[in-house]
Amino acid sequence: MANNLQQTDEVNLRYVQLARRHGLNPVWLREIIDLRNRGFNYSQIAERTGISRETVANYLQRLRSMDRRDYWLLVIGAGLIIAGVGIISYFLERRGSSTPPSAPPIPTSGGTSRTQ
């Protein structure tokens, strides 16, 4: 169990360092990624988190515009932190074993900015 806690700390530390290197608040980013992946639009994310809609849009735009390695490390890192210790061992054992795919576009609601 101690090994899993060390791995959790390692993933969290790397995630926080990478988010900060891109000028992003790691806690906000994790919440935004989680809610966006669960299908919430920009306004709903803003309402649930207390983060302005403009900041939500800015974070997702910055995430989309970064290189694919950092994109995937942040998205996967956020997911691992949210999922907890159970999946972290798997991720750490596989890291570096393959190149991540190109970053897919983050879904948008497709309507006007009012509905995002």
C-alpha cells in the first residue's frame, strides 16, 4: 500500500508541476477536465466550480493549444488523480511504452458561446 501512495504522490506532483509550467491552477484544471469529460458545458462548469465562464473557456483553449505530450499528461494525470490509487500502478508501469496519440479536439456544445 505504501508503494501505491508513493505512486499517487508521484503522479500528483508531476501533474501539478506541468499545470503550473503552463500557468494553470492544477486544482481548477482538474475540476474543469473532469466536468468537461462528463459532458458539462462551459456555463455549467463555471456554475458548479465558481470559476468564471471566461476562465473555463481560457483553460480549455490553452489545453487544446499545448503540444500533444503535455496535453495527454495533463488529461491523463487529472483522470488518474480523480480515479485514485487503483489505476495509478497501471499508468506508471506503462509510461514511456508508447507515444500518445494526437490530441483529439475537446468537444464543444456546438451552439453559440452562450450555450457552451
